[in-house]
Amino acid sequence: MGNFLALVQNENMKIYRRWRTWIMLALIVLLPILFGIIIAVNDGAFGSNMGAWSAASNLSFIYFLVSIFSVVIAADIVASEFTWGTIKLLLIRPWTRSKVLLSKLLAVLLFAIAISVLFTAVTAAISLILFPASPPVNASGPSTFDYFIKMLFYKFIDVLVITVFSFMISAVFRASGLAIGLSMFLLFASGILSAILSPAKYAWAKYLLFNNMDLSQYAMRESAGIAANADGMSLGFSVTVLVVYVAAFLIIAWMVFTRRDVAA
Amino acid sequence: MYMSQEPVVRLSNVTKKIGSKTIIDRLTLDIPAGQVYGFLGPNGSGKTTTIRMMVGLMSITEGDIVICGSSVKTDFEKAIAHIGAIVENPEMYKFLTGYQNMVHYARMSGVGKERIDEAVALVGLEKRIHDKVKTYSLGMRQRLGVAQAILQRPKLLILDEPTNGLDPQGIRELRDYLRVLAREEGTTVFVSSHLLSEMELMCDTVAIIQSGKLIDVRSLKAEDLEDQYAETGFEVSEPQRALELAPAGRLEEGRLIVTVNREQIADLNSRLVAAGIKVYGIQVLTRSLEDQFLEMTGGGQIG
């Protein structure tokens, strides 16, 4: 019997030996560079003097792609084994299904971390290169490095939650299309859903997943001078709700994956 | 080490129910070590379901399956470590090379590179092993399937309908590997099929299943066949006198019909000749195993 890390190594091999993974990584490198240049060109035209970290914060909208790519990898990692029929050979090794599933989860999380770090590094680098003007010494808000990193970190939490959601759908329904579709819906529609089912209107709405996914809302409230714990929600509350949801997703994925017959 | 008389696999009262339907009904079967053991039944009789329960892909509703002393139900990791298998078609990661596929499974079993090379050599895939699996023919994928199944030197090799979709040459080659494995590596082979003719060529014993029930187990070894009694027809010059010499027999279309084994055929023949009766021909009349199988399984209807 080998060691558990060998299983994670296998999952990584199956992720990074595919062309599409490298296309995703290439896009994550190329898009910040491309949009950085576009912003720089326009910036010069308008004669303003944007700081590097303001530019980086502007570019961080591309981080949306990181969510999408993480969701795609998570949606595929269990479902594709069923589609390919390789699940039959994967599960007849001296490893319990729980360990196989855990190795897949770890590989997905490693991918989400790797692609996030890559994006952050590329965005920071291109911003520093294209916008060398030093920011004011007493800068605050969106023009600081702290702000840029904090915003990305909040978005990263968002990515982790949506990725685990996608992973669960993949393990439960064994269909990557459904996992991608539902995750994308959650990702795109969460703004609209939050507006309709707002915690300001319904007290119970504060327990809904999409109302807690955007952790940056508390920093926004603070800077806008609104009480941070309006409608009974706070950063701590939202983090707790997210932890409970993620735990529930993982338990459901685990229960279904370890119990159901493989008849495909 | 388990003792040689202990079966490699012991299925006791194995039952599988899906909803209210009983797919496998109290199946009890011992598979002795070192044999090529056939599992024969028409399509839909429960062969694949049984195999999926043996390798843990499906849960066992009732009963238990014990592999080399470890229960699949309660001690899965230990039990499955003794098994190498191909369940239905050998599905591989097509975007990886054959070798990368082997590395994948080798890592899971803690097997080294030398063993990968050995297994690949045994199935004769050395030349193409570094090509992507998507460029492989079905026969080559089958070879890779066998290579991954024997990678960790399993005590038990399970092959589910291994000849499906193979051309005659591929079937011949597969049979040859199985013989090599059983003889040289001491592997017990459990192979399912719905084709009796195929079973007769490679198996020592055949268990016949229909509608989820075990209906017969019979040996196909030559020495065991010698002990089998079969209806035999003697074409003789004086049937009435011949019947007096073999009172247990009967006459049919001028022939003497008796139920005897191999030795008794020779005995009766010499007695007939000694009595001055001419023997023109001797013919074993028992229906072939194929006919019996078809009769037992109702001509292959889905149960």
C-alpha cells in the first residue's frame, strides 16, 4: 500500500496532464496583462496618475475567471471518472472511498489556491510595471496594497465556497454539466437573489448562502459609515454561516459518494 | 499465509436487492486457489452484479464475501488488496499515456517501476506504452487492462466478460495470458462470460448462474470428465443378445443405449466382442454442455 499523498499526486496528474488546464492558466496570466495595458493606455490619454495598487484593484475583476475555472475543475473531478468509466478501476484499489474522495477534494483546493496565487502575482507584477508612479504616502482605501490583498482574499473565500458547492454536485449527481451550471447560476445570480431575498426584508434571509458569500460587504459598510452589524449580520456571523454550509456540502458529498452503488 | 485448501473467495448467502427486486438470491460459492474459474450465465443473470459486489463497487444486501480471509464488507482495504480486476470494458484515462495510466495505479498499490515494466512486458505492450491511450485499439486497451489488473500480483484476478469486442486473435492472446498467470504466478482467475464455448477453452471449473441463482457447478478438467457417466450408443450386429449382456440398457433404433463412463465403454465393448457380437460403432450421445446450458438457462432468456 502506498501513502495518501500518492493519491493527491494522481489527482494532480489527471488535472495538469490535460490541455484545458494549461489554457486556463494561460488565460489567467494573459488577461491581467492585456487589460493592464488597456487601462494604462487610457490612463495616459486622460492624463491622470493612477497608482499601482489602484490599477491592481481595478484588474481584480478578472478574478471572476478564477471562480469559473475552479468550479470547472471541481465539477469534473468526480463526475468525469463516471463519464469515462474509470471510476470502476479507481475504486478497486486498497483505499476506501472516503480517502479517494478526500484526495480529490485536496487536489481541487490546491488548484484553487495555485490559480489564485498565480493571478495575484501576475496582477501585482503587471500593475507595478505599468503604473510605476508611487502612491501618496498617506494613501488609504482602494489605492493601497492592503486593500488589494484584502479584496482578493474575500473573493478567494467566495471561490472556496462555490468550488466546494460544485464539488458536492459533482459527487452527488455525477454530472459535471449540472455542477458547472448550478455553480455558475449561484455565482451570477447571487446579486439578484440577495436583492430579492434581502436580510433587510426577511429576518431568516440572513442564513441564506448567497447573502453571506460576499465578505467584502462589511468593509464597504464600514467605509460608508453604516453600522457593520445592521440586520443582525456581521463578518463573524457570515464566516460562521459559510463554515456551516461548506461542512454540510462536504458531508452530503461524502455520504452519497461512499454509499451509492457504482453501476455505470 | 492461508492454507491451500482454503478457498481464495468465499461467497456465503450473498443477496443483492435493488428496491423490491432481488438481483442476486442467496449465492453461495467457494473459489479454490490456483484455478481458472468460469462464471457462466445468460445476459442479465447477475454475473456483473456479483462481480461488482466482490470488488466493492456495489453494496451487499445480505450475506458476505470473504477474499483470502478478509471480508469485503468490514475489511475492504485488506480484501481488495488481493484482487486485480477489469470490470466490463477496460476504461483508461485517454489523455494519459499507457505508462502514465500504469503509474497512476502503481502509486495506489505502492508498486515500483520494475513491476510496471514486468506487467507491460507480459502483455506485450512495450512498444506502444508511451503513446496516449486514445491512440490505442480495443485489443491494446484490453492488454493495458490486464497489465493494470496484475500490477500488484493479486492472488485473485477477476475479469468480467473479458472477450467482449475482441477479435479472435485478441481472444486467443487473452487466453494465453490467463494460462501464463495461473501457471507461473499462481493467480486464481475468475472470469465471467455468456459464451460457453469460450469457457470450455480456458476454465477448470464453471459455475452457472441464472436469474441471480446458482444452478450448477461443474468441472471441465479432462481427468474429471473421465469419471462422468454419459449415454452411449453401441451399433451392433445382434442388438437383442447385446441387451442381455447389458441389462441396464435399452434398445433404440436398433442400437444399444447404456449409461456408462469411459472405462465401462471399453469393458462392455470387449464383452460384446468376446460374445461374438460385431460392434460397428460406439458413440457418446449425451448432449453437449452447450445444449445442457441452454436447456438449464431457458435458451438465454432474461430472467
